[in-house]
Amino acid sequence: MLDALTLDQMRMFLTVADAGSFRLASMRLGRAQSAVSHAIANLETELKTVLFDRSTRRPTLTSDGRALLDDCRSLVLRADLLRAKAQGMG
């Protein structure tokens, strides 16, 4: 059940994947590094999978992370387009 899955978590997932670093992602997002790390851990718990291999200096996407990346990017883009469309109506 994905009741707790949020766009914010998905944006953080995408930002960490694109940045290749929790520290750099946190700077881009204007969030504490611990908040980004915690959000990713919660997302992994919610999805019941590991998205990043943290055993190396830089986090790398796992095969599951790579498999979900494009779908996540599409969902966030669609949500942004929906928001822009709705704002243009009023």
C-alpha cells in the first residue's frame, strides 16, 4: 500500500539520483542532509526495496532504483504539469 508515498519523497529520490550525493542533493533542495536521508529511508520502507547502495562513498542506484527512476520522474513531471494547469485556470 502506497498511502504514505509523497511527491516530496519522489523529488528527493530524483535529486539524490541526479546529484549522486546526499550532501549535494540536500544543498539543491535547501534541506538538511539528515532530512533528505530520512526521507529516502522512509521511501525505501514504503516501497519495500532499497533504492541506493550506500556501501560506497557516493550512493549509487540499485537495480530497483534504476527500474523506478523513469517512472518516478514521469510522475513528478505530470504532477508539476497538473499544478501549472490548475493555476492557469484561476
